[in-house]
Amino acid sequence: MSDRAKANVALSMSTAAFFWCFACWTLNGVLGAFLVDSGVFHWNQEQLGWIIGIPVLTGSILRLPVGMLADRFGGRKVYSALLFLSAVPMWLLGNTHSYAGFLAASLGFGLTGASFAVGVAFTSSWFPKEKQGTALGIFGAGNVGTAMTALFAPSVLKSLTKGGVDLEAWRILPKVYAAGLVVMAILFLLTTRERASGRAPRTVAQLLSPMKRLRVWRFGLYYFLVFGCFVALSQWLVPYYMGAYGMTLAAAGALAATFSLPAGIFRAVGGWLADRYGARTVMYWTFAGSILACLALSVPRMSIESPGPAVQAPKAGVVSEVTADHITIGESHLPLRARGTEIPVEAGTLVMPKSTFWQEPVVKPGDAVTKKQVVARGVTRIFFQANVKVFAGIVLVLGLLWGVGMGAVFKYIPTYFPEEVGAVGGLVGVIGGLGGFVGPIVFGYVLKTSGLWTTMWVMLAALSVACLVMLHMVVQRIIRREKPEIAFGMEKE
């Protein structure tokens, strides 16, 4: 088999293994929502947030050591071992009967999330620098495994439990996922080969040396947003749609998949764009689009009443008649705007905010009024539906932007750190993965505190602004250092 064929096999199997690992890693988003909704476990929103976040924590923390092991001993051995080891706690998840047991098993199978670091090291070793962005983008597209779980797991659970008749049958699903990990490990061992690096094994100190560079931590912040928050939303959107829009688990899972599936696919597009136009250009557009999308999503469904145009008496007199559409004072007939039909809360078709106003009498027949006295107060009502179709469309756009951003971030790593791809990719993955861990937990606490599902989007918009500002500051510093004449010209404008 030629080196090119071996590289293609390595890329294909790494992507397939990563796909299944991610499907396992985010299982608790659907499974936890199902168990709470069906009454199997009585967990509150904060507890559900921990259930969703715990596997992400394990996978995030272990990315650095797993990436270093891949650099030291080879990606094929480490990847296969990871798949076998993850299958054990995933199987045990199906035997748990308590919150503590669920957390313990989730901590164990969270190891699947560390597959990213070893996959990056293993895949990049087979491709030249000018093609690594595209190759890593294709590999990273394996995170559509989250969409597979969101899309199909609800239906599988419904089928296994016979529509809720046999709820204990939910325990079969984790065991099916565990079996898939074992099968994938065997296939990976049988089909892939290790790429000889041609260099002496690096020490732990050498592998950790890039951690002193601020650039690594900056890449980690970018990845915290585009990947970590992607993982968090991939799971949190299921209870979000159920709680904010009253959807069924199956419908919520399908809509959550419209966010995670295209995002995973567009990761490959992001890698290709970064190869062609540069990672910085791609990240500029990613952060700017993220800000706009999150701000649009942050507006909740609401109904606001405010003072509107009032009606005043043109002159002093006595009120002789008061109806819903007029007031008579002496010989003066003052028309009023009557209150119209209420906008139904579940209108379903409204896209933009809708404003109505009316006037309510504040006097009664026989009252003596003075000139310019208010005889009817105005009421303005602004109603915003937060249409679910529009909401889901903006969420889809956000997913596409973050998917492109994921591919672009990992174009940086083999470019700046070609000898420590596993270690640096592991650390960046740790920081990014922590976003997937803290996201659902923070979202749960913020929801409890504010009472608004949409508060989380304000937080994500602020994080996007921070990333854009940091990127712009770095670009400005590079221009001043390498092209001072351009910087001087820009400052004179």
C-alpha cells in the first residue's frame, strides 16, 4: 500500500472513530433529558447540567496527557487503547440506579472526548503542512457524531422503552454505544499503520515547552468559544427547546441536530478556507458573525406594556358620556382608540416585534374636568413571538460559523508547532473542552437565577466580542512589528 493510500486510510479511520467517540461523549444530553422527562430520575436543572457536563470535563482534562502519549508512543496504539478503555464505563452506565452512580460512569466514558487530541496528532503526521488544514478539518468533521445522538437517540429510546411502557429498557442504549466502541477499536487496529516520525522521542519537558507561549492560550480561548460552546449547546439545546418551546424530546433532538450536524461538516470547510485564505481572516468573520447571531438570539419572547398617547380635555366641562371608543365632554366629542383583539401567545407566525396601542378612559359620566386634563390614558403593547423557525435558523447559522472556526483554529497548530501537535492540540483541546463542561452547568444556574432561557446568548455574545478584540489586537501588533509603514498610515487615517 502506498503512503498516499495509508494516509487516506488513516484519515478515514480517525474520522470514523472520532465520530463514534463524539456520539458517546454527548450521550447524556439526550439521555439525561429523557430520564428526567419520563420521571425515571428526579433531577433539577442544575443536576442535569452536571450530568451533561461531567463527561465533557473528563474528555477535556485528559486531552493534554493523551495528546502527549500520542506524540511519545504513536497515535495508533493510544487511539485503540482509548476506545477499549472507554467502553467499560459506558457499559456500566446502563447499570446505574443513582445520581452518584450516573456521575461516576459519566466521568469514565468521558474519556471518549480525549480522542480529539490523539486523532489530531495521528492524522497530521500523515499529511504535508500545506494540506494539514484540510485534513484536520475533515477529521474534525467527525464531531457530527453529536448530531447523530441528538437526532436518533430519542427515537431509539422511544422504541426500546415501547413508548414509555418499559422505561427500564433505557439501559440497553449505553450498552449498544459501548459495543460500538469495541468494534471501532478492533477496526482501527486492523486497518491503520503508524507513521514513522524519523526523530528521537521527545521528553515530557520538551512536549510541554510550548505551554509557555501566550499564543497557545490564545488559541485555547478561540477554541473555548467555537468548540467548547458548540459541545455545550449540542446538548443543552435539547432541554432548551423542551423548556422554552414545549417540544417533545424527539422534536427537540431533531432541531438540536440541525445545529450540530452542519457545524461538524463545515469544520472541513473551515480547514480548507484556512489553507486558502489564512486562519486569521477566517476567524475574523467567525467572531463577527457569532456576535451578531448571539445578539439576535438573546431577545426573549416577551410582552411589554408602556404609556402611549393620551387624550386630554380640550376645555373645562362635565363628562356626559364614556364608551370604549369615545368620550363626550359638553359639546366636545373625543374619539378613542379601542383595544383590539389580543395577540395570541402562541401565534406561531410572527417574525418581527408587533406593536399595538389603545386608550382607556380614566373618567366617568358626571366628572368635572379642567382644560388639558387627561381623560383617557394611552397604553402601548409590544409583543415579540421569538418564532421557533426563525430561532432555529439563526442557531443553524451560528453552528455553521463555529464549525468553520473550529477548522481554522487547528490550522494554526501544525503551522506554529509542527513538532508538538499532539501536546499543543491537547492543551488547546483541554481549554476548548472546558467550555463544553462549564457551559451546561453555567446555563443551568443562570436560568435558575434569571428565569430567562435566553440569558445564555448574552454571555456567548460577550465571549465572542472578547475573542474578536483579542484577535484584532494581535493582528495590529503584527502589523506594527512587520509592516510599520502600513500601521503608521492606518493611524493617520
